[in-house]
Amino acid sequence: MFRQLPGQTLRSVRFTQPVRCLSSITKFDTKKFVQSLQTRGGFTQQQAETAVSIVSRAINDGIYSITNNLITKETLSSTAYQQKVDFAKLKGELQTMDKSEFTNLKKEQENLRTDLTNLKNRLKEEMTRNSAGVRLDLNLEKGRIREESSIHESKIEDTYTRIDEEIANMQMQIKSVKTQVMQWLIGVSSGTFALLLAFIRFFG
């Protein structure tokens, strides 16, 4: 069976059957043509036979050249079948390649989706952790401010208490001084009155 080689076209396939001669293909009558050349062309018999031989050979060469580039029906069918087989094989390879590429693309898409989900979860965890850290820092700062405020309030209360104590002490001291002054005034008044009575008695 004929099989087409790579780079070989239908026109380049050789005709495998033997080429028939000119007399079996056409009804070319060489004897009549020789006689016609002798009677009409003035050729001698040798010249006419030589001319007919040249023409016959040229025609045979042309027919051989044409038939040499032809192929048989069986060869054409075999070539067409082989081309169908090659086309089916190529189609199968292309479909397999498409499926493989689609599978790889789908796998890459799934991997990308998984990476995005993991990234989203990590960002969410980081935000939650940072929020918890900020909340803890705020609570600690509030506690520190509250503690400092309590300390300041305690100091202010102590200051107010000391001021009240100082005021009370000053009031007690003022009362004591007033009492002493009153006692001194009473003593002075009593002494003055006694001296005045004594003076009156002495000179009266």
C-alpha cells in the first residue's frame, strides 16, 4: 500500500504502472503521416520517418511526463485515509493539550483562590490582634490614669486635711491668745483699780 512521505504532495507521487506507448494511447497513424510528408512536404522516406520518429518521441515524452506525475485511485484513497488518520491524531493531541491546559489553569485558579483566602484570614487575625493590643493598651492607660487620679485626689484630700488642721490650730492659738490678753487686761485693770483705790485712800 502506498504511504505519503513527509514533504511529499499528491503531484510528486510517481505513477507506479508502466507507461503505455503512443500507439496504444492515440490513434496516431505513423505510416499515413510519413506518406503525407512525402507527398505534401517533399520529404524523402528517410526524412519523413525521421521526422515522424522525432514527433512520436516528443509526444511520448510529453505523455510520460504527464502520466509520471499522476497517481492511482488506490494511492489517492490511501493518502486521503492516512491524512484523515493524521488529522484525527492531531485533533486528539490538541484536545488533550486543551484539557491539560484547562486543568492547569483551573488548578492555578484554585491555588490563587486559596492564597487569597489565607491572606484574608491572616489580615483578619492581624487586625484582631492589633485591635486587642490597642484595647489592652487603652485599658492599661485608663487604669494608670485612674490610679494617678486617685493618688492626686488622695494628696489633695491630705492637703485639705492639713489645711483644716492648721486652721484649727491657728483658731485655737488665737483663742488662747485672746484668753491670755483678756486675762492680762483683767489683771492690768484690777491692778490699776487697786492702785487707784489706794491712791484715793492715801490722799483722801
